[in-house]
Amino acid sequence: MFILLASLALLTSRSTSAQDRDPDLQQVTSAIVRGDERALIAMMSERIELALLGASRQYSKSQATLVLRQFFREHPPRAFRIVDSTRSESGVFLEGVLHTRNSDQTYRIYLRLNHAGGAWTLRELLVERAER
């Protein structure tokens, strides 16, 4: 989680939305709104830092699949939208809001992706309860 926040501080802001310019980033937001952990896993690096309503920890792809599947079962997405994006030469940081079907609770989702070799790689995903 500290890495994620430090990355945000180091990135430079751009005026247009990152997901509007890149179909691969649209796939990330689409995967979240569908609750599709497999689509997210396909974009992950071999290890990813996840913090889902708690402590941050490193997971392998197979571990992350199970953790994300459980999260989406407990919090089925109703809507997801990106509210802020910050881009650097090699990456993007996205902040979004997730609304779930089973409660009126909203969640903040933070994603850090790196771009190398013509492809985006999901490096970090943080979910926390949004303040009401």
C-alpha cells in the first residue's frame, strides 16, 4: 500500500482520462464492473500487490485469482467508474469508485499499471471502503 501511494506522488498528471485513450485500460475497468477476476489476472504481472479491505500483501497469479474471486462474490459489482488518473512515461495510476449490488456501500479502488513492450501489466490493486 505504501508503494502504491508513493507511486501516486511520483507520477505526473495528464488532463485527459487514461482509460479514454487506451483500449487495454478500458478492459481493466470493464473487468472490474463485471467482477471478472480472470480478465484482471490476464493483465497481472507474475506477482501482484493486493489490499482488499485490509493489509497489503504480495500474491502470485493463482493466489490472486482466488482472493479476487472471493471479493467479487462477497461484493458483486453494480457499477464502476474511474474518477482520477495519473500517467508517467512507464505507467498509470487509476482511482475509481465501485458500487456493489448487495449494499449501498461504495469502495475506492486504486490500480497501478506499468506499460512495457506494448502491453499493460497490472502491478497493484487496492480496495478500501469509501467514506460516506
